[in-house]
Amino acid sequence: MARKCAISGKGPMAGNNVSHAKNRTKRRFLPNLRTIRITLEDGTTRKIKISASELRTMKKNS
């Protein structure tokens, strides 16, 4: 499974590590994913990976 949020679609971003001497090397910024269980309409449960910011938004709106 990809490192991607199931709801918002957030995925890895690319950037640079910058040392004190300003040397730049490529790096990846990974999303802060959490695995949660959700209950579907038919009563079954399923695990999905969502970002922590999306989890906060869901808790705020419920």
C-alpha cells in the first residue's frame, strides 16, 4: 500500500536536506499517517490509513 492518505490524498513530497555548509541533498517528506478502523454502512469494519491532520478534522466535525 502506498504512503498516501485514503481521504485527502496527501502523499510524499520532495525537498532538500540543507547542512550547515549549505550542501543540499534530496530527501522526502512523508505524511503523518495513522491506521484507523471505520465501520461501513453494512456493519463491517475496515482499516484505512489517514493523515493525522485529516483525523483531527474528522473528530472536529463529528
